[in-house]
Amino acid sequence: MSPLFRRKSADLVADATASVTEDESVTAHRKGYTPSKKELGVVTPKRTVQGRRVQDPAPANRKEAYKQLRERQRAERLEASEGMRNGDERYLLARDRGPERSLVRDLVDSRRTAGSYFIAGAVIVLIGSSVAIPAVQLASNLLWAGLALAVLVDSIFISRRIKKQIRTRFPDTTQKLGSLYFYGIMRGLTFRRMRVPKPKVELGASV
């Protein structure tokens, strides 16, 4: 057999093999073959781990460790203070926790209270009482009596409102009504801007 004949035979076999391979590829694609992203030249991006805090570098000495500790404590205090002001249950004191206490705060914050003017009135009374003028002292005493009466009436009104709403919305509560009354009255004696947690409802809002 001549070399030329063998070469032609090899070429024919290679062409046949390539044709078969190509036919199989076409058949596979026709049967719903889905090429991988690697075959298409698409690189899958790596996922980034979320929620992982960046840790501070290890302290070089005790002084640096103490400094980092103080910074962490300061950040935690600021977070707790802000959470308390915003009414976050995780940071509230025991006296402020629970849906009943939240309702009491909203009931008090939704209206003006006589108690919020009590401290300012008490300062005026204190100054007036120290003036050696009978008319001024008399006016101070009358103002004091009027403030005390207004706070008493307002406290009764707050207590009745708390009792009605608590029994309606939380009939199975284990909270003592007397404790809720006192909580609401004391909040009503505080200036609105100084209340903690801060008010969530506007004045005149329906609760």
C-alpha cells in the first residue's frame, strides 16, 4: 500500500470522526442541552458574607486594650440610650416594658396634662414666697393651690382613661392597675420633651 493511499485513508477517517462528533453535539443541543456558564464564558461572582462585623485589630499593649474597651463601652452606652429614647424593648428599663406600659405612654402623650406645668409653677411659687410682699405671697399660695388641684383632677382623669383602655384591650393582663396609674401620672408630671421613651403620638391623636 502506497504512502499516498494511507494518508488519504487517515484523512477520510478523521473527517468521518469529526462529522460524527459534530452530529452528536447538534443532537445533544437539540435535546435541551444547556451549556454551562463556564462554556459561555460567564464568570460567577463570589458571594460576600454579610452581617460580619469588622473586628478591631488586636491591641499591641494593655493601654491600647483599655482604650478599645472604653470605646466599645461608650458606643454601647450611646446605642442603649438611643434605643431607650426610641422605645426599643431591648433597651427599656423594667418599668417601661410591655404593651400595657406602651399604651399608657400613648394615652398620656396624646393630650396636654396639667402636671407638665407643675414644675414651672412650683418654681414661680418658690420665688414668690421668698418675696417679702404680702400680696405676692398670697398670689403664690393661690397659684400653688390651683396647681395642686389641677394636678389632682388631671390625675383622676388619666387613671380613669387608663383603666378603661387597659380593660378593653388587655382583659387578661397581669399588670396591676395601681402601678399603671402611678406610671401614667408620673409621666404626665414630666415635660413632654423630657419624657423617656420619647412620645410616639402627636397631641390630639386618637389612641
